[in-house]
Amino acid sequence: MTEFRFDAPGAVFFRPEGPLDAIGVLDAAGHIEALSEPGIDHITVDLRDVPFMDPSGLGLLVDIAKRMKMRRGEFVIRGIAGQPLRMLQQLKLTRPLNVHPAAAIGDRADDGFMPLAQAA
């Protein structure tokens, strides 16, 4: 089950579940449109429940990151591990996409929105 919520004014938390492939991206499309709303200046994408990501999923993350950069907002990917993390590492995208691997933030099931200042 994909989790999508507004944690605070202007802050969105998005946690997809399952593979982030062409089908997973289509399933998330409705939520992604909400990210285009004016006033969104912080997006956290938690990938702890994403065991696999293909170029479709990568494109989705890059698109969200570009939207936030255009708004001068903050974009954070957290909870990522396994194949999705290796993909971003091999493509040298961990820094540009502001990636915080699962080991760096803990694996608590109750993790919610955490501003980047608190995550450090």
C-alpha cells in the first residue's frame, strides 16, 4: 500500500510499496500530480518498501527532484537499500538526489516526516 500524506504545510511524505517499475510508476501517478500543487516546498520519498527499481522509477525520482529544484524546495530520498540504492550509486546520483540510505536513518517502521536538519 502506497502511503502519501501532507505532514506539515508545504511538506509531503511519499512511500511507495513494491517495485518502482513501469507499473509501479503508473500506480503512483495520481499521487505524483499532487506534488505539482503550489506551496509544496519539501518532499520526502521513503523507498524502504521498494525492492526493485528500473529506469521508469529512476525517471520518476529525477522528475520530482527537478520539480523541487525549480521551486528551490528540498527533496530527500530515504530508507533506500538493495538494488535501488546500488542503481543510484552506480549512476552517481546519490548526492544530486539527496539520498539517505536505510542504514543512515534507521529502519524504524514508524519513521515519518523528518526535516533534513534533524536527519543529520
